[in-house]
Amino acid sequence: MRGAHLQPPPLTARSARAAGVVAAARRLLEAGGPAALTMRRLGSEVGMKAPSLYKHFPTKAAVEAALIEQGLLELGSALHAAVSVPGGAGVVSRLLAAYRAGALESPELYRLATGGPLPRRHLAEGLEAWAGAPFFLATGDAARAQALFAFAHGMVVLELDRRFPERSQLERTWAAGVAGFT
């Protein structure tokens, strides 16, 4: 697990004002979900009229793409840190713990970044592959990496949606996943 994998690709350059817009968009998203993220509310949040936002982002989808980049960068950084610990023991456990923590810490950003079609052509080149690489680094096999990601994503979405029965012992379920992929 080489350090070369730890460097994310360069993200889209943004002015300080555009970065402020993205920060405000994230606050709106996390506070009220996707329905709260409107150009009108966003403009109000940053002290400008909605049409002025279009000088920085041509569409709401462009704002969402900037948020997705941010989410992939943050989660990918945590995952790379989890798999970069020397020695292979516990790598799957650390990876899954980092994935779960990142998703639960910013649930609406997580949902935006992982739900529905990914706007790949609007994201920094190589970001998606870089963010997902820790799954391959932990398993050494592309198919097992995808299966591990599917397990982690499914578990997180079910947890966020409160779909597990009340008495579920999620720590045991996560541990069973670790055992299955170790």
C-alpha cells in the first residue's frame, strides 16, 4: 500500500467567492437535505441574488458537482489514511470504520455523492478512481473491492434510513462484514 496512492488528483480551481458558495451550499444541504439546496436560498445564504450565483456556477448541478468533489475528497482521504497504516492486519476493519464514520458524519453530502448517477464529466479527472482505490488496496482484487464497497454502502444507507430493526446489533453486523472480507 504505497504512499503514491495517497495523493488525490487536483480538484477544480475555485475563487474564494465560489469556495464560499460551496461552503454555504454544504451547510444548507446538511441542515435541510437536497430540497433545502435551491439557488434562491443559496444566494440568500451568501448575501447575493440568485442570478449572481450564475457568475460562479452555471447551474445548480454545477454546485452539486462541487459538493460531490468535496465529499469524494474527504471520504477518499479518510479511506486512504485507513489503508496506509503499515502492516496488513486489520485493514478491512479500519477501512469500513472510516467509511461508516465519514458517511455518518455528513449524511446528506454522503447521499449526494453516492446516490443516483454520478456526474463524472463534471468532476476532477481521476477523483472517483482515487477515492475508491482503498477498497482495491484492502482486498487486492477488483471484484472483491466492488463487493466490499457494495457491503459498506448498503450498510450505511440502511443505517442512515433507519431500516434496521431497533434491536439490531450493528457493530456485530459490521464485524461480520469484516470477517467475510478478511
